[in-house]
Amino acid sequence: MLNPYLDESAGVLFNKLGINNPQKLKEAEDELTRLRLSQLTARPIPGNFDLSHLQAIHRHIFQDVYPWAGQFRQNYDAVKLDYVGGPARRFTPSAEIERECKALFTSLSQDDYLKNLAREPFLEKTACYLNRMNAIHPFPEGNGRAQRRFISLLAEQAGHPLDFSVISQDRMIEASIAGIQGDDVPMTRLLDDAADPQKTLQLRRVIDFLEQHRNVLDWNNVYLATTVPGQTYSGSLVSRGGNDFLFREDRNQVLVGHRADVPLHINGGDHFTFTASDGQRIEKSHHAIQELAEQAVRKGERFRDGFPVVGSDLIPGEKTEGMVLGHTPHHVAIQTDGNSYIIAERARLTRELHVGETISVHASEVSLRVLERQKGLERAQGEVLGGRANEAGADGGEAGGSHAVSMLERTRQGRDEEERESARPLSMLERTRKTRGIEF
């Protein structure tokens, strides 16, 4: 069946702008609809979450671009291929659109527009309705944007606001295809990310990072999601940042997880396997350690879970590396690579410590020394409490001055090497490894 909305000679939809170049039409449509969507955010269109409400939303979004904005498909049964060789999405025939829409909105009314539901039942029902709406695909173009705006309004009045801005286009397409095939689980998982403030914050930090480092990957054209507690993943580390990390799974999905799930020796580009933990439990653990650190060390006590106090357990001169879980003005709680926990005296640092960063602690004859690891360099920060520092350098070998000079020389050599390599095209694995020193 020929598409009556398509200018076959130009390969574009008939439009108000008189544009006959597909790329230029896309750019103009994106710009104009972005403005109209921002207007709907500031002043939502009132309605009864019914057929006319959905049409009014679509009409507002596309009013500047298409003469049929807000009108259902007529005499055209849409079939969509998302990529060459991919599965075809066959939508409701145009003659049945109005009947199917009325049935959907009658069901939504009977469900009291999803009000007074607990979080999980709300997500499951919303995923079902969004997939049903997409399967109908009532408009010639722009169904996804209108549907997401409609569902966002529905979710807000039901007390479960959604943030679709952190959902990549690739993930939405995958969840939509699964929904048409009768599987609502991917869409439910997608909505879980969009409805959880902690997860949306995780995704937003990663998106902002990727926007600044476009050589790593285009976030909107990959499946981007948070990890699921208890699920095991295998793939390559892209980068760490704060309490999170970015990970490319073997199935080519890009995932955001909790930094404590990554062994400290893993660097950007390294392949590893992990089981995702519960982020809320980790956050509570971090806060608890931070609150107890100073009290535990002052009293010389051990945590009930057996966490050792470092002052009595480290041999003088021994170095321990770990991730900062929490800190007070005088002490720092560290998780080591072996997933044990220690409390160290913080020393008189001249800089702030940040949760999630990797540090090394050295036990001297009388106290501890905290060293910062940054881009392969280790620098002593501040004086050792209660006594003199070791005369040896960070690793107990060269004297501090000569060690620093040699490290500086090696750093400069590395920069020269990077400049020589910069002109060579990079593979995806190489681009991943190039993020080794980048934190988001």
C-alpha cells in the first residue's frame, strides 16, 4: 500500500515547510517540536486522558510541521522497519484505529487512570498501556513523542512522575518492539529507570559525561540502562565517576552501575564479570561507615561486622589501596580490593576527599599517610600525624625528589606518545581504553 503522506519523489513526508530534503526536514522537525514540547512542560494541555486528549497533544507538538497534526492515519496501514533486516512492526490497520483507541481509553478509565497504585503495579500497568498505544500507532508520524508526553502527564497525576529524558532512543525502540511482540518486561524496566530519582540521576551524570566525550559513544544510539540488583554481567569497563561506573556489556548494551561492584584493579577497557548489588543498600552502608568512622577509631573499637581499625592491623610501611566510602574531618573509611573495610586516620590533608575516589594509605611507625592517585602519579598530601614521614618515596624505593622527577619525565613521555597516536583512527575497544583516566 502506498503511503499517501509521503512524497515518493523526494522521499520525505509532505510538510508545511516545503522541505524536500530528508535530513533538513528532520533537523527542522526536531527544532520546532523541541520548542513545542518545552511549552507543554511549562503549560500542560488539560484533558481527560482520552482519545481527544492524545490528539490535542499530538496537534500541539507537530502543528508547525505537518498539516495532518492531531489526525489519525487514513487509508494507510503502517509497517515500520527500524533497521535493514530487522523485525517489521505492523501497527493497527487504519480502519480499526478509532475502535482500538476507544477500547484502550475505556480500560484506562476503568483502572481509574492508574491512581492509588503502589510503584510496581503502576509501572507494570503503565508499560502495558504504553505498549498498547504504540501498537495502535494512530498517527502517520510522531507517535512516540505524543505517547510519552501523554504517559508523562498520566504518571504525574498518579503520583509517579517519569523522566524520559534519560531514556535513549535505541532502548525505547527495543522496548517498543518487545511490547508489540507481547513482552512488557523491557518497557517496565525502562519505566523503572525513568521513575526512580536515584537511577535518573545516575543516567543523567553518564549522559552529561558522554555529551562531553562524544568519541566514546553516542548515548542516544545505544541501549543505555542501569544495572539490575542480583543480575550477573560480563563486559568492559568504560569509566568510573563518583559512586557510579559505566560499563559496555558483551551484548553491546551500555550500563550504569554502582562503583563498589567494580574491583579496584580494573581499568578502562578491561573485561570482567560482576553481580550487580543494591544501590540503596550501598548508600546506606556508606553513610553508616561515615558516621561511625571517627567514633570507632577514637575508642579503638572494631565494627560489629568485623571491619578492622587500620591503626592496629597494618604493618608499618605497608601500603593499602582502596575506595573512599566516607570520611569525617579526621578519619576516612576505605573499601579495599578484597572487599574488606578499614578506617584510617586522615592526616592533615590540604584537599578534599571525594567518595568513590581511589587512594593509598601508608602506615608509618607512628601513624598513616594518605596518598592521592591521579593519572598514574602518587603524591603525598599533607603531613603525617604524630611523627615524621618515611624518608622513602611513595613505594618505599627512590627518595621523594628523584621519584617525582622520574615520574614527571615518564608522564611527559606518555603525553608525547599520546600526541603521536592522536591522528590514528581508534577502534571501539581503543576508544573505551582511552577513557581510563577520565571520570564522569
